[in-house]
Amino acid sequence: MAKRILNMTPKELINLSKEEIIDAIAGSEGRVLASETIGITIPLLSDVTNAEFAASMGADMILLNMFDVQDPVILGLPQSDRQETVRKVKQLTGRMVGINLEPVDDAAASENAETLWAMSAGRYATVENAALAQKMGVDMIVLTGNPGNGVSNDAIVSSLRAISAEIGDKIVLAAGKMHASGVIGEGGENIITKEDIRLFVEAGADVILMPAPGTVPGITTEYIRELVSYAHSLGKLTITAIGTSQEGADTDTIKRIALECKMTGTDIHHIGDSGYVGMALPENIMAYSVAIRGIRHTYHRMAQSVER
């Protein structure tokens, strides 16, 4: 039987193959926590990366949002070769690292030109960017969209198919949306449907991403439970995501969302990057971890040295 994420040391977590990651997540039975962080904003602790901070609060995986593989920047990271940025994050955190890539509609994205979410070349969901990410040591690529960037499910399928054909045997591929991402007509239950899941799986997805219950209008626990069960019936993992700034809510709200996600049967729990901009409130990362796996596993993840 494969070792669970719960029982892995930091050095084990950063040296897993695609198959080992999938088996270890499945074996953890809904007790894996991914914390999304932004590296291009000033870190909450100034000279400590948000990735390190999130890891210290109990996250098993760091998901780098707005990470440009052609111009990699993580503020607070010790100076290192640009192509070693991801491996440096993994070395300092002892965590698996994923990144978001976005198959955006350029017309919609242009409306974000003067905002934090403005696109840059190395964030597009192209085969070239995905291959570069894999060579940099990224464990998982998530094809999704930031607010207002115009990422449709059809665009995700198209990019996913091309990327999977090139590197699908080497890296975990996740696909889906946390919110409408600027696409009119893909809000509420239309953010993701069973048909979308089928198309994502056929295009090469290993993990299906969907909104956490209570984070998007109309997204209930029952609806997400049905989608999780369907994804599992196709042999795929799921990740439920808080992508609506509720990572900055009070801990009682976070704990309620966590347990609702647990009830859906999801495999990976995601907490977003905009408590303050850059990462979730640190106390909410810990509260989420405690809610889904108790203090023993939470403190164990927090306390282990990266030298182990």
C-alpha cells in the first residue's frame, strides 16, 4: 500500500513521481490541504515567503498563483537561479508545489490590464509553459482562471488536451474553476457540470477542481457531492476550492466550509490566496487543517523539520 501524504516527511513530499502523488493523496482519505499563495505581492512577513508561512501553518501543498514560468518571481525567496525557483520553494517548505496556468480569453483579460490579475506571457496555459513548469520541478499544473480573465471550460479542455499529449505522463494535471472567472453564463451550477467533468477527463485531467460548497452562489454541498462522486466513478481525484476571498473570513466560517467539503468526499482541500492579498489568513490555514484531520496530524505537519 502506498504511503499516505499524512505520514510523509518533507523530503519525501518533494521527491514524488506523478503516480506516487496520486496514490498518496487517494490514500489520505480527504485529509490533504493545499494552500494557494502569490509570490509577486509583498509577503505578509516581509522577508519570509508566503509559501513558507503557509507551509508552517499546516499545508501539504503550496499552489503558486500568478507564477510566471518565463519570469519566475517569489518575493522573500533567497537569491537563486531563476530556473531553480520552484525547487528552492520546495527545499525551503518541504511541500509539494503546484502552479496555476490560465487558458484565457484575451479580450476579457484585457479588462484586467491595470489590475493585480493582469496576464503575463508565462502564465498562459500553453504547451511551452507547461513543459517549462515540469522541467522546473512543479508537481501539479492547475488549469483554471483568476477573476475576470475570461477562462471558459471549453478553453480549459482545449489547453488540457494539448498539454496532456505533451507531458501528461510526467505531471499531475488538474482542471476546473473556483468561480465564473469572468465568463457570463458560467456562474452558479454552470461553473462545472458532469459534462464538463467528462470532457476534462477525456482531455487528460487527473484531478477535477470545483468550488467548495458555500463559496459561490448556488453551489451546495449536495451538488458538489454529486460531482465528486461522478469524478471518482471515472477514476479521478477532486479538489474543492475556496476562491472567493472567504479565506479571509472568520475561523468558524472556514471550519464550516471545511466540514462541508469533507462531506462531499473530496480528496484535496484548497484554501485561497486572498485573505490579505498573497495568502489566506494564517490562522485559517491551521483551522482548516484541524477541522479535516485534527490537531495530531496538523501539528505533525507543522512541526516536522525540512531536514527530515
